[in-house]
Amino acid sequence: MFTPLAGKTVIVTGASKGIGRGLALRFGQAGLNVLVVSRHLAEAEKVAAEIGANASGFAADITRVADCDAMAATAVERYGSIDVLCANAGIFPAAKLGEMTEADFDHVIGTNLKGTFLSVSAVLPQMKAQKQGRIVLTSSITGPITGFPGWSHYGASKAGQLGFMRTAAIELAPWNITVNAVMPGNIHTEGMDGMGEAYIASTAACVPMKKLGSVFDIANAALFFASEEAGYITGQGLSIDGGQVLPESPMALDEMGTA
Ligand code: NAP
């Protein structure tokens, strides 16, 4: 039995759609106050309305220090604390080496890695004052474990988040602040729907579980990291991928057999 988190406060960045929306809905269901953050207020407010009275929207671009600081100040003003930060906002435009520009590289690293640093930095004064906090980064299997053509910058940003996490976890341990990461495999988001059924089926075929993950598979793991009971876990990344990184060759999938 887990200690209820009702009444605590979570900030979820990148919460207008996809995995962030799933995080916001799941934490909202668990009774936390949710600050739903994206660059577009109307989109953030739509998700907040789905959650109910314990949620509200806020517009912030996580690449901007002032926006991140305003995000943290607003959570405290509206709800009185920041118990959990889900630093989830991220982008994944593709560009192969040789075509990738310096601007492409800076955009991805600036959003995914520097944006993580800025979001975390913004909540620290409040979490340190509380002597308690939970930070959950959304990394990926891409970068820390796997690669995919077109995503060298993205993979670097997602592996970089884990490097950031390990030192942050040590530095913040004295304040009882944990820093962990969820590492999603292929998750069924609204964006994935646009890729078509054939793409979804071929992606699912590469996963031992033979299906894509849901946004709630990620949210449930994040909720665990946010729990009282996970208080002694810090600096850890958890793959949530239906076993996708396990087969050592396509033959391993062929040899699986059926139940
Ligand atoms: P998504 O559906 O494209 O949603 C991205 C979210 O981030 C949106 O809410 C977007 O809102 C927000 N966002 C983007 N740039 C932002 C910025 N500068 N400031 C504030 N918010 C920003 O993406 P997703 O697939 O759910 O991915 C979410 C996270 O999971 C990312 O970190 C991604 O790397 C990671 N991930 C996803 C998968 C997957 O299969 N989907 C797999 C592994 C890892 P606005 O546009 O309104 O700002």
C-alpha cells in the first residue's frame, strides 16, 4: 500500500499532449495539484480542464530562464509547494549528420538538455526550503541505450539528461530531493497516430511485448518515483519499453514462439 500523494503539488512540463499529458492526468487522478505547462496556454488549460479543479494551465518555454522561474513561482503561489517536478518537455526533429546544422543541434540540446537544467534549477529554491522533493526526468532509450539515424543530437540530449541526473542526485541528496529518470521506448502518442497504422504495426513487431507502450505506462513509473516509498531511490534511470532493448538480434524475436 503506497502513501497517498493527494494534496501535494506537481509541475509537469510538456503536458499539453503525449507523455506529458499522460503524466498530468495520472498525477491528477492521484489527487495531486497539477501545474500543466506548455508554451501554449490554451492547450495547457485544456488538459487542466480534463483533470479538474486540482489542475491549472501555465504557459512557459523551458528554454527561457525567466519562464522557468515564473513557472515555479506560480506553482507556489497557486498551491503552496512544489513536491514533484516532471521535467518532460522535449522535441525530436530528425536530421542526419552532413545535413544537420549547428542551429539544429543547438535547438535540440537547448530544449531537451538545457531545458532540463533550467526547469530543475527553477524549482530548487522551493524544494530545498521544503527539505523534500522528487524530480523525474523524461529521458529515452534512444541515446542512453540505442541509436536511430537522424537522431544523433536527440540521443546526445537524452543520454546527457542521465549524466546530469547522476551528479544532481548526489548534490541534492542532503535536501532529501531525489532525481530519477523514466526512459520510454516507443510510446503511443497523438504524434504516433499521424505516422499511420503500418508504421505502428512494424514498430510494435520489434518489441517482445508486441505492442507500443501507453502514456500511462510512463506515468505509472513516474508516480512510483514520486512516492514516499521510493524515497531511497535516486540517480536511477528506468527503461519502460516492453523489452524493446533486450533482443540481441532480429532472430531473438523470431525465436520467441507464441503462448
Ligand atoms: P509530444 O507529444 O511532441 O509533446 C511534447 C510536449 O512538449 C508538448 O506538450 C509541447 O507543448 C512541449 N514542449 C516542446 N517544446 C517545449 C518548450 N520549449 N517549452 C515548453 N514545452 C515544450 O512529445 P512526446 O512524444 O510526448 O515526448 C515527451 C517526452 O518524452 C520528450 O522528452 C521525449 O524525448 C520523450 N520520449 C518520447 C517517446 C515517445 O515514444 N513518444 C519515447 C522516448 C522519449 P507546446 O508545443 O505546447 O509547447
